Amino acid sequence: MNLHLEARTLTVPRDIAPATSDTADALLAASGDATAFERLYRRHGARIHALACRMLDPDEADDAVQDIFIRVWDKLGTFRGEAAFSTWLHRLAVNVMLGRRGTLRWRWRRRHESEAAVDLLPAPTDRPGQALDFRGAVAQLPEGARQVFVLHDVEGYRHEEIAGMLGINTGTSKSQLHRARMALRKYLDR
């Protein structure tokens, strides 16, 4: 990791007994300990990268992960340990990726925005041992359907939470999930 991190001063109360190594490292990193921050990165970087690959185009994932961990460094002082660090990190990562949607929207609009986009994928073969390109199929979903599908079916968020994150109605979240599932089913049934 080649991030240049400036040292900060944060007073960590002595009476806080960190429940996990993540919490301890988060508190140390918040006070400017780059080694503790690197441990957090090593423990969580792969999961955040996998999430970025599912929510964004795979070629955007590396940049998104770097943006996320820069934001983590900046926001560590707001981590209070009321929830698990991994929960806090995951929520921050999702918010960063959703924020990137606006800046990348012009790219996504150039892609196919209909359910027919899945039709452009190569048809699965009948040969045993050949796996379906499920990741590729998910990547071809229209933006809204893909975001809701990943947040609901992969990450386990409820429709109410997704609606709040995306700034949409709960009903829209449900219809986008249905749209994604139908498009994927059409692809998988070929």
C-alpha cells in the first residue's frame, strides 16, 4: 500500500478496552498509526475489492478501493466502536461507491440500459465443466438493477436500507431487484 498518510493526534480514552483487533487497530490508526491502518487494509481490502467489482465495473474497482481507504483514513476519527469496524467500513465503502455513480454516470449511460443487455453476453455452452459467467451477467445489468441486486441479494441489505442509500422508494428497490432477477434468469435459462 503506497498511500501517504499524515499523522494525526487523537486522544484515545484509556478506559476503552477494544473488543477486537479491528477496534484496537482502528483506534490506533485514528491516532496516526499507519502500521495499524495497514493491518486494517490487509484484513479488509480483499472483501472491499470484491464488493467494488460487484457494484462497479471491474475496471473501476481498483480506483474505488483506493478512494475508499483514503476516505477510511480521513474518517477514522468518527469510528466510535458502537458497531463492528467491518460494519462501519462496509457502510462507508458502499457510500463511496454510490457517490462514484454520479461521477461515472456518463459512462454507464453509454452502456446498454435495457434488460436486453444480458442478451449480448455469449450464450452458455452445454459442455460440462464450463462455468457460466455470472459476474459478467451481473455487470451487464442496467445500473439501478445491478446496484439493488448486489446490495440486496449479495450484501444482505433490506429494501428500506437500500432505498435510503440510493435515494429511491422502497417499491422502486423491489422492482429493480425483480428486474435484475428476471434478466439473470433469462440469461441462465438459455
